[in-house]
Amino acid sequence: MAICSRYSDITLISIDTDSDAVDSVRNSYPKDKCIHYLQVGNIITIDTILKKNNINKVHGILADLGLRTEQILESKRGFTFQYDEPLLMTMSKDLDNVPFTAEDIV
């Protein structure tokens, strides 16, 4: 990863609500001294994730808050109208851990 090459004394942590996205990063970038794959989570809970992993200080946060095409087109997430399925609009595939869906709101 280019940022690790340029800044050798940093640590990058992968946190994403989509387990497929975390797996994609794991498969694309071998774990080295710069990149650490913590867990599937939400940026909202970053303080809890950092405490759990004994990280007391950060110098910056680089957040990718966008979507991947696969997330929108994939069945079972409820973003696409191409399948006859509930309106979920969630990154999680584990609906037991989702407190509510877009269908509940609408």
C-alpha cells in the first residue's frame, strides 16, 4: 500500500461494517507492520475498538465512507431493485445484529 511505503512509522487499521470489504483488504494487502485488520465494526464505535485493542493514541483517521458497486448490486443486502427482496439497505449480512432496516423506517 502506497501510504505504508511513504510513511513507514504509521499503523493502518481496517474497520468496516461490511465483512466482505474487510476480507477484500485482507486479500489485497498482505498483513505487514503497517496494516492491521482488526474487525468488522462501525466508525461510530472507533473509541471502543481502539480501547479493546490497546491503542491509546492516533495521529489521524482516514475514512472511506463510500459504497462499492458490489454492495449495491449484491442480493441479500436490500439495496437493489433487481431482486424481489425486502428493503434492508444494510452493509451487514447478519440481520440478527441489525437493530432496524430501511423497510422498518419506510
